[in-house]
Amino acid sequence: MDIIAKNITHTYNEGSPFSSAALKGVDLTIREGEFFGIIGHTGSGKSTFVQHLNALIRVYTAEKKYNPKKDKNTEKPVLQIGEFDLTDKKCDFNALRAKVGMVFQYPEYQLFAETVFEDVVFGLRNFAKEKPTKEAEEAAVQQAIEIVGLDYADVKDKSPFDLSGGQKRRVAIAGVIVTHPEILVLDEPAAGLDPIGKREIMELLHKLHRDWCRTIIVVSHDMDEISENCSRVAVFSEGKVFKCCTPQELFRHSEELEALGLDIPLTAKVQRALAERGVEIETDFTRDDFIAKVSALFRKKTDKGDDGSCGKM
Amino acid sequence: MRKDVAFGQYYPVDSFVHRTDPRTKLLFLIAYIVALFCCKTGWGMALCALGLLTVILLAKLPLKLVVRSVRGVVFLLVFTGILNLFFYRGEGEALISWKFIHIYKEGIFYTIYLMSRLFLLVMSSAVLTLTTTPIALTDGLESLLTPLKYIRFPVHELALIMSIALRFIPTLMDETERIINAQKARGADFESGNVFKRIKAIIPILIPLLISAFRRAEELGDAMDARCYSGSSIRTKYKKLRFTYRDVCAFFFMAILMTGVFLFNSYGAALSALCVQGWNALLGLFGAV
Amino acid sequence: MDMQETESVAVRFENVKFKYDQNSRYALNNVSFSVKEGEFVALIGHNGSGKSTTARLINGLLEATSGKITVFGKDVSDKKNLFEVRKSAGIVFQNPDNQMVSSIVEDDVAFGPENIGVPREEIGERIEWALSVVGMTAYRNSSPARLSGGQKQRIAIAGVLAIKPKILILDESTAMLDPKGRKEIMDVVLRLNKEEKMTVIMITHFMEEALLADRTVVLNRGKIVLEGEPQDIFKNSELLETYNLSLPGIGYICKQLQKNGMAIRDCLYPEELAEEIASLLQEES
């Protein structure tokens, strides 16, 4: 399922003294199979946008008819996810939500059931057209719990509130992916975790991307996370998409990001400091690639150094 | 992202009324209500309406907003009005009599009276909440209730509880919205089904919300402890409400209004008679011409 | 221990043990350390290592099961000292939303001074000072609900500063913030430490933040396992891994380059690493 968004606008509390425009015409296309990153600081509109993908916030044309005369300064919005047209009032939003999973920030705070099993099965039962059999339920829950890296037999009857912080977050993620969504959107999935926990969550996302969900969309503040993991990235600023490209391209122009008040990955910082010292390195800004490129330069130099006696140096 | 919802009704503009001390506004409202109930003549009622209109204009409030505040209680008001209209026993002949319903001339007057009184009452309270932040109201109440400390009424604790509650309303509203969204994303349906189904649908919101509220309360307790809160008597108070020229103006305004109402109570009938006489004289004059 | 020493030591833990309830394991097991006045100490360790417990023990929110904790020579376990201890050691917690009592910034900052009975006029001055230290003077009459996470946390710091503590404890106060908010907080903390000579105890799991401290203490399963200057601590990458801690990013890259045969010194900052690499690559062969 591809996501095609055009001219998405959204204003909170329209018509009240507190109204604020969160999205001012967002154009963005996310292809099936991408590991997509969304960055931008608080208030840039990125959270508002991702909530559109799940119809938690509806495109305004799905609520009232688009009126070309009245809304003459805005083009008609487009929001197409696979076969779902989200600008249409008649769109089956429930079916859409089963296909687009959404993991909110600190998802462990949405746990409610008495047992881990009951919590994970919640979404499955909600989306099922007819009540699934007990065996089917158990199989699906077991699969979901196992893919997030927990021991099914061990945790299924435990209260989710007795688990550790990291485990709770995994259960919450299992509760979202249990319906096999094709697109999984995660808002700051690693927020508040220690470095090891962060690494584990990112590993989990790659596993999910490989075996479970076609498309992963991650909203993050952590530029290292973005540069290490994402195939493409969109930068939100003031309710618009400021830039959409590969991390490699994005971080090559790191001064643009800093002008927006955003951080840049460590590798980009070192690369820039190296450029100032006359050492140019062409890298995709992942750590491994950066290390490989620097080492290659080093080897080239030592090789030259070895036969340097007959070279021009 | 929070939606920046203003809770309560506070209408954020800068005006004379907004800047008036909350205590003055509270006392003003009480006096105004007293005036409304003491008022016995149409003249007085008109004066009260005029007074409220002046305050609304001074407060730079859109009239629409104040009128809208009545919407919530409009059914109650109309219902009370109709009961009065139907069952008020006047003297002399009823205008309309049908089964147990008798409408008298006095009944109509009395109903108009009662309705305007209630509408003015609701609107005047709305003006208070529209021009005063909840936190200022709390401060005002605490200050006005201070004398009750001497009969060991926990004024300060009550005010602190109110202020903390006000502080956490937007936070918990945000949280509720986030949880609702998270459960909706998992296919929860809050809109359809019978009562039992709907109550059951609330559980996935209620439990996380309760857990979070308890967690917050616990953390807040720690934070208050760490900031040396002990509720002891050495506690001082930073915020002191101060009366300014605005409050003097407000008191004068109220005094004029009340005097007007009472004067009309005593001399309203005479005034009406005078008007009728004047009117007749005027008609006579025209007739002569 | 003579009087001179007692005065210059801000916090001292002696063989402190603590457990949350009778049957659980020790959250802190025989911990001894001290923090000198004016020092900036970072406390790191993975989740559940006992670092937050330590913060709460210092100002008596929790009571040690055994051992002795003193703050400027005053025994924390003595109830008579509790008020004094809390006045001299303020804590800023993790969630900025859960430590504010008022919907107006200045009222919230006033809460602490009110509690300790500071006269009205002086509270005004303290609010002014505390807000200027954290750079939030312009928001004195705002509502915290409209502020960003970093701004809220700065207000929380101002609320603690207004009590005029000598020790500032930050209990994962940056964990819920975005990078911009984290930087704001670190700037304030460093300024307080350097300019106001405030003792700072910072609990964090951001290794980059721990690097800025004078000294780093590493906790693992309730015990202190490493202690020293951050530069030295982070050079010991294998050991850190065993405590479930990771190197700061630059440290990792540096180690890998060394493994690939590059003769560069241990680095922890981007500029430093670039300098090392550049000079190695550009040196005349």
C-alpha cells in the first residue's frame, strides 16, 4: 500500500480564539516497503500528519463537502492509502485502521487488560468481521508476542502492569501488530528508554519490517536513529514538508537542519569537522559505512606510504 | 501535540473588567443577584439589564458569546416560565381558561419578569467566568473565605486542592484524548451499541487513565514533599490581591445600580403613572394640533 | 573526620542499603560515596540499577534500610533535620507535567519559598532571580500548559532554585525531552554549576550528558561498580557493556577505527575525533 498525500491542511479549534494551523498543505508520498523517517521539532505538524494516516484526524473533506469557492486558497486535498480514499466520507475507516497500525508515544500507558493475552487480543477482536475461533486467536496472539521478543508461555497470563518498562512497551506494540497491519506508524518508539533499550527497539523494528509489516514509518527526534535505520526521511517544519529525501542527501546539507533548530547525527558532525580540515568523506552517514570509509582512506594512505618510495611523494 | 483547548469559558482579551480584582467581581455578582431579586419594577429590571450590557461592553465580550451561555439552561428556564404562566393565579378574570390552565394578565407580567430575572442571572455569572481565569477565581475565593480560618475551616488546603485540580485538567484532558486515540487505532468503537456495550467500551480508556492519574498524583506528592510542602503555619503567601481604582469604580457602579433599583421599587409606580400622564398629554397635544 | 571536611562534603553515603519491601532484593546494596561541595557528579546505570532510589534517599523521600546518609553533615534519617535537608537539596524529577502545582508560572515558582515561610517581598525577588537563571523571565505570567517540554522543565528547575538549595539533583530530568530541550537543560545546569557554584548530582542515561560532569559514578544492580572522571570511565568500553551501558557514539566509532588499525587516541567528542583522523591521514609519510 502506497501513501499519497497532497495539500493536507489541518487547523485545531477552527473558528475559536485558540485556533492554530498545524498543517498548511502537506505533500508527501511514501512507497510500500519503505522504512520511512519523519523528523521535525515539536509543533512542526508531524504528529498531526501521522494521525491522519490512521483517520484519527480526518481530512476535512471527509467531514464536510469540499467547496472550491469557499476554500479557494486551498487545493482539494488528496489522501490515498492503498485502495482507501481517506478524503471520502464513505471510506471504511475501521478496515483502514486494521491495515495501518499506530503505536503512540509511550504506548505502555494504553495497557488496560488483566492479562497480557487479553490486552494483545483486544485489537484482533475489535477488527474481526466475525468472532475468531479460540485457536485462531491464540495462534495470532502467540505469534505477535513472540515476534516482539517475549516468551508467550511466560507472559500471557501475567498482568501487563507487573512487567518491566521495556516489556510493557513490547506488549503494547504486540497489541498493535496483532492484526498484521501493512503499514506500521510509530511515534518516538524509543523515547525514555536507556541506550540498550533503544537499540533493542530499533532491532525489533527491523525484524518487523522484514517479516511482518511491509512499510514502517518512524517519527523520531534522534538523528542517529534516523541515519542508521531509514531508507528515506521527511523533514517537517511549520506545517509543511521542508524536505523529503534519503538520509544521505539530507545530512550532506546539515547546515539546513541546524538552521531549523534540529540536531544532526554524530557521523555528520565528524564528517563536517573533517571537511573543515581538508578531508572529504563520501558516506551515507551510518556508523558502519562511516567507519568503513575512513578505514579505506587510511588503508589507501598506508598502501601508498608502503610503496611511497617509488611514488611521486 | 496538545490542542491548546481552553477549559472553562475564559475569553482572553485585555479589558477593564478582566483586570478588575476577582474578589470585587465575586462581590459584584452577589450584589447584582441580590439587586435582581429585590427588583420589583420593570424599570428596575431594565436598569439591571442596562447595567449588565455596560459590563459586557466594558469587558469587550462578543454579545453572542454571553447569550450562548444561556443555551445550556434554556430548557429549564422556559419550563419554569411556562409553569408560572399556566398556574399563576391573578385577580379578576382570566384571559384564557382551558381545563386546569388559566392565564391571567398578571401571570404574563410575572412570567416575563421571572424569565428576564433568570436570564440576567445566568448571563451575569457567565460574564464572571468569561472574564476571570479559574485560578484567579480560586485566589479570590480563598481571600474572601479567609475569615473562616478562625473557625478552623481549611481554607488554604481547599484552595490548593482547587488550584491543583485546575492545573491538571488540561493535562488529563490531553491524556484522555491520547488514550482514546490509541484505543481507536486498535479498533475500539465508542459510538455504537447499546448502553452495556458502551459502558464496556469505556473500560480500555478508564483503566489507563486511572493508573496514570494515580501515578501522577504520587509523583506530584513527591515533588511537593521535595519542595518542602508541609502545610505548616509558617507558610507565607506570595500572591496578594490588591484593590485598584477599577475596584472603586466597580463599587460605585454597583452602588448606583442598587440605589436605582430601590428607588424604582419605591417610586416606580409613580414614575409609570407620570409616564402615562405625559403620554396622554402628548396625545392630547397632537389632538389639539 | 574533622569539622573542616564535614563542611566541604555536600552529600555522604556510608554503607547504605535500601529495599522497597521486605521480600525484594536490595535496590541499593552497601553503597558508599560522597559528593564535594560545588562538584558536578553524574550517576549512570541501566534501568533498575538503583540510581533514582539514590536521589530519593538524599532528601529523605525514601529512608535507608541501613547505613548513614548525611547532607552537609546533617543526618537525613533524623526527622528533625528533614526540613533543613530538603531546603538544601532540591530535586527536579523526570516528568515536567507531574511536578507543577499551579497554572501560572510565577505561582508555581513561588510554591517552594511559600512553604519555607519566605516573606512576600523576598519571594518576588527570588522568582525574578530563579526565572532569569533558567532564562524564562518572559514567561512569568504564562500557563505551563502552553510551554514546550524543555521550557516546562526549566520552570521546574526555577521552582527548586527559588528555595535556594545548595545541591541540585536531577532525576532523569532530560529523559522525556527532545534534543533541543535536553540542550536547554544542560546549559542551565552547567551555568548553575560553574557560575553559581551549585553542587549538581545528575542522574541520566544519556552518556553524552554524563561526559559533561566532573565525575561519573556507575551503578549496577544496586552497587557502585565504577567511579572516576567520565573520560576515563568511557574508555573502558568492554566493562561498560557488561553493565548494560553503551559507549557514547563517538567513543564507539573511535574504538572501531582503532580496531581497523588506525593509531588514534581515545576520543569522545566529534571535533576531537575529526582532529585525530585528519592529522593521521594528513601526516607526512
